[in-house]
Amino acid sequence: MWLTNFKKAVILKEFETLEHLINEMPPMESLSQMEEAAYLLHYAKTLLEMEQTSTLVVLQQLKNTIDFLKATENTPASSINFKL
């Protein structure tokens, strides 16, 4: 059951579910289950690293856009009116 749920979470990229399943990983009953779990865990790690890289790229793009908008912002010159 755990392997099936883990496979679903990997396919659907449900990172919170993956974390929960990893934290509650039961002992495997056979060598084949251990091997399958090891391959899935390795793939999940790769998937998380790709997602992290993608997030960093998006954040850099957002930063560049914000910097561009700030650079092209038309700020009016401040004037002080003193009426005495």
C-alpha cells in the first residue's frame, strides 16, 4: 500500500504527500520492495531537485522583472510648498 501511495504522489508531484510518506515509511517485506522503494526515493529526490531549480529560475525572473519596473518607474520630482 505504501509503495502504491508513493508512486501516486511521485506521478502527481504531490510534495507534501511525499514528505508525509517518507516520514512514515514502513519496513519493507521483501528485497524487491526494498529495491522498488530505493528507486522511487531516488526518483523523488531528482524530481524535488528539478522543482527546486525551476523555482529558483522563476524567482530570478520575478526579481529581474521587479528591477526592470523599478528602473523604468517615473517618479515625480518632489516639491515642497510652504505657505506662510
